[in-house]
Amino acid sequence: MEFGVWNRALSAGERVGLAAGFAPILLTNGLVLYAPLRDSTFDYRGNTVTDTVAPDFTTLEDPGKIIRPTSPIVIDETAFAPPNIVYSDYGEWTALINSADYPSGTEFFFEATLATSSGASAAYARLFNVTDNIAVAASEVSSTDTTSERVRSNSLTIVTGDKVYKCQRGGVTGATFKCFKADVIAQPA
């Protein structure tokens, strides 16, 4: 039995190949996890799998012959690196925010309306703390919409003290990116 996870949708032909017994390691484009299991009692490193991990091996079926590569496959680790996003400031928009000015438990979110000239190249935006000269963690949002899409970050940590924030937009080389609107949303608990 073998297990693979990709960061993209597999084509119909690739799915047919896997169903026919080809090992996931043969499909390296977008492969982010490959876990070949040697049999039902050992993992691919030879470690014994205990009942606390897999309590009932009687339900496992023999997967049959698995077609594996004849020589080692070298995967380019840079393929898994995040894209090199180039950011620039979005207009003159700034906001002075002090989280201490809001009721306890208030959640903050960054929201932007984005578009890209090519659906193959996402448009990105992030909240940037000008006062401390640092991007706000987890504020990055993205869209592959070619018209416009409003996207919102998960809850952010906005530090106490008067801080000036601005929006930065960007993307990878090869497309034009637009940011139509940006804001910080404060949602009371």
C-alpha cells in the first residue's frame, strides 16, 4: 500500500495510472507527501506499526503489484518553496491602530479586493506594520480571479500601542496585479 498527497488536482490519466498500480512517487509534479508502506505491520522505514496506530489489519487488502521506479527519483526541493512574491505599497492607504483602543476579545482581520491579469499567477496582498517595519504575521491573502475577488485573512494579532499600517500588494513575475480596496476589520467578541 502506498500513499501520496499532491498540491494540485491530478489529471484523469494520472488517476488511472495510480489505479492501475503505478506508485505515487512516479508523479513528482506537486507531490508533497509520499508514504510507501511495505506491508500491514511495518511502515516504509521498517518501524513496527502498533495496534494503537492501526488497530485492525484484518480489513486491509493486498494492493497487488505496485509499479515503482527502477532507480531513485531526485525531487527538486525548490519546487516546494513558496513563490517569491514581490510586494509594493498600495496607494496612500494607511491606518493608525492601537488594539488597546478596542474591547477585550476583539478580533482583527485584513481584507482586500484583488485581481490578476492571469489566473495562473495569483495576486497577493498583506498588511504591513510601518511603525515596526514588518509584515503582520498571517495577514497575507491571495486570489487568482481575473475580475475581482474580496478575500479576508484569518484572525490577526494586532499589537498594542499606536502603530501605522498600510497595505502592500504583489505577486510573482509574469502578470499584472491589482488591489481595488484594502482595510482592517475589527470584529468585537
